Amino acid sequence: MSERETPAARRGRRRPAAPTDAHAVFDRTRYYRRLRNPFTPLKVFSDDQVEAMHDAALGMLENQGMKVLSADARAIYRNAGAEVDEATLVVRLDRGLVSECLAKAPRDITLHSVDPERHVPLSDGHVAFAPTSGPPNVMDSAGGRRAGTLGDFRNLIKLCQSFEVIHVLGGATEAQDVPVHLRHLEFMRSQLELSDKIPFVFSRGHGQVADVFELLRIAHRVSAEEFRQRPYTYTIINTNSPLQLDVPMADGIIDFAKAGQVLIITPFTLAGAMAPVTIAGALTLAHAEALAGLTLAEIVRPGAPVVYGSFTSNVDMKSGSPAFGTPEYVKASFGAGQLARHLGLPWRSSNATASNAPDAQAAYESQMSLWGALLGGCNFMLHAAGWLESGLTTSYEKFILDIEMLQMFAETFLPVGASEADLAVEAVAEVGPGGHFFGCAHTMERYRSAFYSPLVSDWRNYGSWAEDGAKSATERASGIWRETLARYVPPARDPAVMEELDEYVARRTAAGGAPPVS
């Protein structure tokens, strides 16, 4: 490669060329579609300590209980044998009931796409990446920080579709130019139109969930009963720490469990604020809250597909602001992974930063978050690309910087060969003392796909980099997301399906949509 080759030209050839011999057959694009983490998860607690945390969480549910604001959920708990105090809205769960319910949760889960090549397994060492979800704002280098729009949401879905290392979609930004009672319709239609990856659903009341389930059923051409037989989508359920489950989240558990769709039940605990200041204390509280949600799901439908979610970090004790990508975040991730494996469930973690700009702080805090989640053994990572400003903003440039990091982790997961050919004894003999390996047969057979070719990084010397504009990584990322959107090609769609989706959205919009539940 010429030292004056531009970054854009390099990016255009970042995928391996078509193979010309048996040594150049590796297709990174295909590999990124279905990742497995080969490393043994790191631990921060002993097995005895994990058991003690689990036992303490069960004690919290038995003695203190969980405040559940949904009357429907309280009735379900009561009918299963839980103690319910209607005066305080507190539900106390016997540990026997919790254990009985958890035993019914499936250990192997696969999300099903409209394209079977896009199915996403969530168990047995598999790893799935989803973009950031839910920020009200977006940011890019030209437009600055602003309220998210439907156009931004659609752009971010297009970016998700364009990179194979993103496996499932998310609520990339809130489209604040669409009323909340209609937003769910536009969100799901956009996901089904612009991508063939697994779509995401916000749980904001029975009416909204029913609408998006119907859109999914249309897209998959399945009956209501067939829809309930396998997972096609997922939602995130957050508790209100400490020890409270609100109406839309409880209703979401009920709706998704009944429909057999994936529930990722995730307490959001910040040590020192809404959770104890110690990592073990914060994790124990989060574990109790997760157990309460998981139990509700399995009461509603034994065998409901559930994922153990964690999002535990700390606050800045000087300002009270959330902090992410901290050493405490990493250790909390390791511990949460241990608790999930103690239950035998898939585990969700996150890539997070408190930085307000796609800068060095954003990069190193995200890198710390990624190490904590992936070396901790997570199976599903939400907010994998685009998260900024403690989750208040989705950044286009940060999305691209995160894609680079995710691809590098995917490459790190690749097995390292040690066959006789890999040991390269003949190549060393061919080159001899003082030689080089640039042109030897061993190199020429393998160079096309031997190494990862970066998306953002610029490896040229200083002179070439300076002559080409001396662009920072963030500036290069800005060009990449724009180029990617310009090259975007939508997946093939059955026109009849799209017409039926449009008709449903138009009919429900004319009827007033569905208001969210608070």
C-alpha cells in the first residue's frame, strides 16, 4: 500500500479481497455476524461471596419486599403465593417461589430475524451488540447537540444496518418531532423498513406494545399463535432503584412474557446514590430487583425468555453526577456477570461514558466499559455504539468510534492458529538471517486477510497524515458516517408486506395511536 493512500481509499478496501488461494478465504464480514467470546470470564468475587450476595438478595425480597405500582402485577404475584400489602403496594417474595420460577427460565435463547442469517443467539458464549437506546438528544460535528428527530432515528438505523458488528437494533434516539402516542408506530415501521436485524421495542403500556407486536407479526407473516412460539424482538425493563417496579415496566414484563418475547430485566443502580456505596451492596440490591422482575415473568409464562441485565456504576461524590467507565464500573461488571452465571441466565451489560463530547475521555471510558463487559462474559451489550453524555445524547461520531472498538474486540475473539503452517518454520528458513518477510511465499499467501484493517485509525506517517489534512480520529469518524449513509442500501423487502405495514400505521394513527402509560 502506498504511504500516500488516503483514509477513504483504505476504508473502501477494509474488507478482505476475494480469495485467490486457500490461505485467503477468511471473510470478516461473515465472522462479525455471529460472535463468540472464547475467553474465560474474569471474576471479582469468590463463589462463596456470590452465593452470599444471592442469599442476601433473597432475604431482601422476603423481608423488605419490592414496591410494585401495577395492580395487575400485584395480583399476579398474589395468585402465585406472594405476600402482597395493598396499603403499601409492597410484594414480599418467598425464596422458594423465586427459585421455583427461575428454574423454569430457558438457558438458551435465540432472537429470530426476518432473515435467518440474522438470527441472534444469546447463550453459550455468544455476544450480541446493540446501539445506544433512548437518548433524547443527538450530536454531530456540524449540527452540534440538538433534540433527536425521526430523521435522526432513521439515519442511526441505517448506520446499524451498515455494520455487521451491530447485531440488533435499539431506540437510538427519541424522535421528539413525533408525538409520543404515535412514536412507537414510526419507530417500528422504520426498523422493519430500513433493516433486517432484530428490532427493539419500548415498553410504554399495553396499547403500544400490542401495536408493535402486530407490526412484527405482519413483517414475519406469522399468526398470533405462531408469534408467541419464538422471540422476534426484545425490550429493556428498568426497575426504579431502590426496590420499586413502576407501572409501564411491570406491564411490559407481563406483555412480553405472555407473547414469548425477550425481556432484558435491568436494574439501574448508581453506588452512592440510589444504591449502597459499596460495589457488593449495590450489586446485591440490583440482584434482588432483577430477581423480582424475573420471577414475575416466569409466573406469567413459565419458560418466558429472560436475560439478566445489569447497569451498576458509581456517582461522583463531589457533584452527584453519574460516572461511567470507572474502575468501579469494571469491577461491578465482573460481579454482575458472576451473579448472572450463578442463575444460569444470559447476561446483558453496557458500553457507557460520562463524557459530553466524542473525545479522548469518551474513548477511554468506553474502552474500560467494554473490557468490563466483555472480559466479564456478557452475552448482550446495549449502548454498544453511540452513547454519550451519560446516556442523554447519541453521537454520530461516537457511533463510528465505537464501531472501530467493537470490531477490534471481534478480532480479539478470533482463535489464534498454531498449526505447522502457522509456526512458519519454512518461511524463516526462506528469509534467512537479516532478511525481511514482506515478499516471502508465506506472507504472500496470507497478507490479504492476515491482519485487521481499521475503520477509523490512520496508520500513515506524520507527513502523509499532515498532507491529507491532519484530521483527528473524531474528524475522520465524521466523514465515515456521512459516507456510510451515502452508500446505504436498504434490505430487500416484500412490497406487499411494506404496504400492509403502512396501512396498519395509517389506520392506527387515524385512530389516535396509543398513549404511553406512566
